Amino acid sequence: MARFSYTVLSRSQPGQEEEFVRWYIEQHLPDVVRMPGVVSAKLHRMDFQRVYDIDTPQWTLMTWYELEGDDPERIIDALKAASGSAEMPGTDSLDKRGMIQAAGHLIAEIK
């Protein structure tokens, strides 16, 4: 099976950063890694970002997931379908405006 990286750039509702980070660490990441096809998850606080030629919000968190399967879109669609359910409770502290999700597979690595 192929491995994919899945990255999400997100932010909280204004004034709810602490609640958002707590939900992400204590609730969301453990729920996501229990889903079929999700190998691991890492949460990063954004320290720098530069956006060119688009009006976009400033993201505060970057989540990196490792996925395994034949098609990352199927895994991501299953995550979306579970999102907000008892299996994967959501939070009102997430601001979805401008959120970015991207998945891809490794084609080169230089160390």
C-alpha cells in the first residue's frame, strides 16, 4: 500500500485558541488515528507563514498526518464523514474559513 502525507492548515475562532488546541490534542488527534488508513498524526504550532497573491487568514496550526492506502481521497472522505459524529466529535472553536487540506505522496527525499 502507498503512503501519503496529509496536511491541514487551520485556526481557531477568535479568542478560542486554548480550547481549540486542547480539543485537537486530547480529542481530535486520537480519534483520527483510530480511523482506518491513518498511520500517525503530528500537530505543529505555526511559527512562520508567507502567502503570495491571495487574501487568506493567518493559520495558527499545521497538522501532518501519515496515511496508508490506495487512494488518499477515500481516507480523507471517510474522515470528513465521521467528523462531527459521536465517533469523532467536533468543536465550535474551529474556524473553517480558509482552512487548507492537501495530500500527496513522496517523490524525493534528500538528507
